Amino acid sequence: MPPARSSSPRRALVLGCGGVAGGAWSVAVLHHLEQQSGWDVRDAAVLMGTSVGAVLAAQLGGGRSVEQLLACQQQRSSGCQWDHDRDAGGALPPLPAPGLNNPALAMLALRGRVPALTGLCGLLPRGRLDMAPFRRLSEEVQTPDGWVPHPATWIIAADSASGRRVAFGRDDAPRATLSDAVCASYGVPGWCPPVKIGRRHYLDGGIVSPTSADLLLDRNVDEVILLAPMASRHPGRPGNALERLERRLRRYMTTRVDQEEAALKQRGKKVVRLEPGPEDLAAFGYNMMDPRRRRRILETALRTGAPLVRQGLAVLR
């Protein structure tokens, strides 16, 4: 049975980056979150997403339910026109376009003005994955005015010139259509093209932070439900050199999430932090973009997600 919809005006939902793997894992965890809490996540005071989290936040903000997202992942009837085997691209990126994303980001990183990862991403080539499927998916829930009905759906991207994060959908952000904002937020460097909105170009918000939960510091919310597919406090033991490399990136991102969680708690907000454990990471492998592992990831998370959510929700009691 689907959960009963209830008002939760002071709770935010944050959906972090994580590629194809992170999307499958997040949907499974959201399923358990709703089942155990009786809370419809669409009732969040803020729906915030980065990269694949932005794709999911847009769908939720547009009215699609978690059970519809799960049905789509399981390739059952869901009203979602998305081909999981094709639309997100393959396990490797297409040949890049000429030019780099923006070498100026590397200079800003050397000066300590943006994180090291942000600077490195500026030196990666411009990706050219066909983003038309992402646009179609966003347009399925996009209203005539270009956004979604949920009044606070924030889509996080990074300015490719300054590295500054922008929460599209927030009052202080440049105006953008939902499809542009989602494609910008999912603009994985070296994989997907930057997106021009107004006079500026934007990349994946995950190059600055895997979750950007700190953007809620001054928001009037009491609780933050934080899903972080790219963080892991218990990452297990990697099995090969490529997995060891993935764990290094994961440690870097985990540190950032640690800092954001601590800052939120210092402001008196309760944080339910949900992230993959060793069994999930074994299913992920080293390539978060590989669609061939998606089914295994989903099935694993549907099993591991129940105790993970149960433990996480304990902080709200």
C-alpha cells in the first residue's frame, strides 16, 4: 500500500549525485523511507537534487510518486518514458567534443577559491552525451511556465566559469526551464555537455559538492533527510585498483558530506543521513555510470535499504 500523504512543512529532502548507480540506489532507499515513515516525500518543504538527484527531485516535484519511480526502475508500467538500457548512455562516455570545460576553474582551485575537484573538472574535455532523453523526461512533468508545481524544487548546478553553485528554482537563481536546469545539473564533466542558461554555462553541481546540503543552513526546516550515494562512512574493502581509485574519490566526497552534516546540526537541524554500505558498493563496482549494473544495484538496495532507513530514522524519535 502507498503511504498516506501528510504535511511535513519543516522537513527537507536532499538527493545527492551518483550517476546511474546512485539513481537506482536512491529510488530503492526512498521506497523504504516512505514505507517506514508514512511520509510522502513529495510533501517535503524543500526538494533539492544534484546530478542524478536532480533528475529524481524534478520528477518528485512534478508530482510523480516514489512508487512510480520504482516501477520505472523495475521496467513495469509507470507512465515514465525512459529506457534504462539506453537513455542514460553506455558504460563509457562518447568521444568528447573539442575544447575543455573551462581551464579557469583550475586556476581558481590553485588559488584556493574552489575545491580541487572543481578545478580538475575544468580541465576535462567537453562531453557530448545526447541529453535529449533527459529533456524529454523533464518535459513530461514540466508545467507551461517551465518549472514544476512543487513550490521549492531546487536543482543544483555549478557555473563553469566561477565554480559557484546555483540552486535553480530558488528565488535568487537565474530563471531556467526545468529541462535546462536538470541537464545542467547532470552535466557530468567529460561525459555530458555544459548547458547554457542565460549568458553562462553550467556543469554538474556534484563537482562542488555531492549533496549541497549546506544550502539549507539558513532555510526554515527542522529536519533534513539526506541521501548521499557518493558518500560512505563504511566503504568496505575494494577488490581491485579501479575500485581503490573510486574509494579515494568517495572518501573526498564523504568528507564534504561530513562537513555539511555537522554544519546543519550546529544550526539545530536533525539530519537523517542515508548512504550506501559495503554490500551496496560491491554492487556499484567502480563505474557509477554503467547501466549494466543497475538491476543488481536496485535489487541489492531493496534488500539493504530497510535496515539502513530504520537506523537512520531513529534520530527523529
